[in-house]
Amino acid sequence: MPAGTYRSTADLISLGASLLCTIHCIVLPLLIGTLPLFGIELLENFWLELATVAVSGVAGSWALWRGYRHFHGQQRWLWWFAAGFGLMVAGNFVALEWVEMLLKGMGAVGVAVAHIGNVRRSRHGGC
């Protein structure tokens, strides 16, 4: 890849994982009462939850660090990501479903803001 060229594949993977996590966290409480009637327990799967958080964390960290080090040098996108990711993880440790949804939703927004800012600044050299 030539110097100055930015490809946002990792940003897109992490954004997608964050979006899937948000959908998962919103759909689960809405459908939890009806899914077992149909024998579907996919949405309440610990491994699915762990996988989406892990993919989001690894791809997101790598994409943001790369954008920071090689293209724009702006730490605020790293902080947005850290705060958003922290909220998403924290949502797993609360007992109230509405608080869990709120934390994970806010976290997903923070992660999305970080990736959008990272992509924009990386493409424009931090301008």
C-alpha cells in the first residue's frame, strides 16, 4: 500500500461488529419471551456475545491505532473508542436489562464515532 493511502477494512469490520452487538442487545429483550417458543436461543448465546465483543475490540483497536500512528495522530479517536468499548463491556455486568441496553447502545455510538472520525481523518491526513 503506498504511503498516504488509507484502507478502512478493519474500521468496517469493527463497525459491523458493533452494529451487530447493538442489534443483538436491542433485539434480545424484545424477543426473549417468544424465541423459546420456537426453540431459538441463538440471541442468548454467551459465545456469540463474546465473539462480537472480541472482533469489535481487536479490529477496532488495530484500525484506530493504525490510523493514529500512520495517518492523523489524533488521540481523541482512541479515547472515543476506549470509552465506547468500555461501556459495551460494562453493559455485560449490570443486572437491569434497560441499563445494559443503554450502556451497550451508548458504547456502540462511541465506537462508531471513533471509527467515522478515524476514517475521515485518515483519508484527509488529519486535516
